[in-house]
Amino acid sequence: MSTVNRQWGNYQVLFKTEGYQCKILVLDVGKSISLQYHHHRSEHWLITKGTAEIICRPDRDHESKPYILYEGQSVDIPQTYVHKLMNVGKVPLEIVEVQLGSYLEEDDIVRIET
């Protein structure tokens, strides 16, 4: 299992098969993934360590307030929903991410803001 480094931290793919994959994401303190959506997949995030601030809304035109998730809590991100994940805690944020869909490659990320 190899680690892929990003500007926000890193991820590892634990398992991948047709239709779904499972990753571990680690976001460094104060970092976030871009505001984004996916055409071909939904995601489920389970917080395993740290404190996450989440944005999840149906589309780009709707405003939504961020909300906080703690260790042991989870969120479903439906396909095409705009979403963002931020580490607002004092330790690295660890997430188990399960992706479900017909296409699971990284080029299905549509970034709205970096």
C-alpha cells in the first residue's frame, strides 16, 4: 500500500475493485481539500481521529454553513454534491473514505476552489 502525498496531507488506497474503493485520508493541522464535486461517485467519510469541518451542499448555487464532525461520526456525500473537508483540530485528521460509483479515478474531481 503506497502513500500519495498532497498539499493537504496524504492518502492510501486500502482496497479498490469495480464499483468501490476504500482510502485512508490524513489531513495536516489547518489544511483542507478543495471545494469540489464528482460526476461519477459518491463518498462516505468516517472520522477516525481529530476534528473535521465539513461543507456539503446540493450544488454551487446553494450556500450552506459548515458543520463539525468528531471521532466516530460520519457523513455521506452524494454524487454531484459540492463538498469540502477541513482539519480544524490540533492533531492530524484521519478519515476512512469509501467511494462508490461507476468511475473512481482522480480525474473525476471537479474543483470549484483550491
